[in-house]
Amino acid sequence: MSIEFIGFSATQEVTETLLPQGPVVNKSFLAAVANAHEYAGFDRVLVAHSSASVDGFQVASYIASQTEKLGILLAHRPGFVAPTLAARQLATLDHFSDGRIGVHIISGGDDTEQQRDGDYLDHNQRYQRSDEFLDVVKKTWTSEGPFDHEGTNYRLKGQNAGVRPLRNQHLPIYFGGSSDAAIEVAGKHADVYALWGESLAQVADTIARVRAAAARYGRADKIRFSLSLRPVLAATEEAAWAKADAILAAATERVKHNVHFSKRPQEPENIGAKRLLETAAQGNVVDERLWTGIATLTKAAGNSTGLVGTPEQVRDALLKYWELGVTTFLIRGFDPIQDALQYGRELIPLVRAAVADREAQASRLAA
């Protein structure tokens, strides 16, 4: 796959600009979000995870039941479910979804957030646990008979799973984390390494670091890269920046009343958020149209930088990241359904066409 687009799912209507609406688990809203993304031409939707979130496995199962082709990227945090059980849960879900499941491993970069679920390992210990967790998960998927494991975090004897992933005994493994410890684990295990929406220079640096880590495991040519952004589109550049200003004004008023952000530490602990704040410190706009307003406001709470402009201008900005090696874009807006539909109408087809054209041109030159 030369280019992949991932959207964002939710069981409740809430963003930085919208206070929570309706019940925490709203099946109708979740189905509408999933179907909007399928209609818009997204490849997958992310089912996110936090210590306060609803159960992602059940959310993923419901999305699969409401769609026909849409892939699902299920975020999973090691440490709370045994890796052998998680492997079987993921494989089972993969069968029920006809092979549409990928897993995004998030080890956790915030001690306070981790401790809400009773996890008191430190940062590096969490990544060591993720490494061992993935070793066991992969062995559970691929072993030809019973196997034992004895490690720092997990000990088991005679595991022989009765269910394996539908295709090739493997699910796509996405992995996040910007620290040296995270990048080492990603180099060993990740099919796709996920970055926040950093500047071009930062992304180039991170890709080089991850590829160097992957090379130590003979995987430099096997790992792909994902970038998370919040595109803001309008018919003219002036209108797009006016739209971004309106989004920031609304978010400034609502974030202070939104429990999703009010519980966040004032200064983030994780390296990825710190890197985003380094980007934001360069100004409200970096690299011509990378918008940092929401990242500054929320202390880089997750996917919080955007690209602002006309669809053609944002396409060109995405292509600059593609030229660096990014082949997956996780994009979401501030109106969950309408923005997904707009991306499907105005942005995704432009990017796919441009990438196809460049790949065809490269093939002609290589012939």
C-alpha cells in the first residue's frame, strides 16, 4: 500500500471545540462516525485508549459490525491483559471483522495517567514490558506447537493458541513513542511507527532514528511511518486561516470546561508531547502551514497540530512528508463527521492521485 489514511472513532461527540454531547457510549453516533469514514474512503479508523476510556475491544467489534470494508486500528496498552490472552482476543476480533484489525501499541508516557489503572512501572520499564509483551504476542500467533516463556514481566508454560490472525498469522503492529527506549522497541517490532504532527525537520530526524534502530534487527526496509495531523480546509487560504482562528477561539473557551483536558498535567511528561511543544515554540505557523495553536493551548494533548490551507495546499504539505518516507496519515478534524466527509471529498482523492502519479513517474524512470 503506497498511501494509507486513518481516521478517528469515538463513542461520544466531543472535541476541543465541542463539550461532551450525549451518553458516553452512544451507539448511533459511533455507527455514524464509522460509516462516514468508510464512505469518505479512509482505510482505517483509530480506536483510542486512555485510563478513562471505554473498552476498545468492544468498540472495535461494534465498528466491524456496522461497516463492510473499513479497517480498525485498536490501541492497546500492555500491562493489564496477559499477552497470550491479548493475542487471542486480537486474533478472534480479526476473524469476526474478516481481517480488518490492526493493533496500535501504546506503552504510556505519563506516570500519573498510568497510575490511575494501578501501573507503577517507570518509563523505561514500561517500554521493556512492551518489548516482552510483543515477543509473547507474536509467538502466540506463530508457534507451531506449545511454547514456554520466562521473562521479566511474564511467565507461562505450554501456551498453544487455538485461534491465530486470519492472514499470515500476523496483524499489522503500529507503535508510538518518541523516547530512545520507545524507538528501540519500535525498531524491533513495529510494522508502522507513528509520529505526532511535527515539523519536517523533526520528522526527518525521527525517521532516521527509527530506521537506524530497525536496521539493528535487519528490518530497515520493512518499517513504515505514520503522521498524525488535524487538517483545516477551505476554498481559499485566507478562509482556511480564518477557520483555524475560529477553531482556536472556540477551543480556548471550551477546553477549560472539558474534563478530558482539565485532568491533564500542566506540563506533559512524554517525549512526544514535549517535541510538539518544541515545534509550537517556533511560532503559530511552522513550515509554511503547520499550525500549532491547538498544541499550545492543550499542552500538546495528543494529535494537536494541523495543516491549514486549501485542499491543494494541504495536499502539497502532505506530499512533503510523503517524500520523507511517511506513507500513513492519521487525520481528524474538530467536527468528527463533517470533517471526515470533507476530507473524503476534497483531500484524500487529491493525495492518492498525486502519490499514484509520482509512483508511476518513478516506475517509468526506473524502466
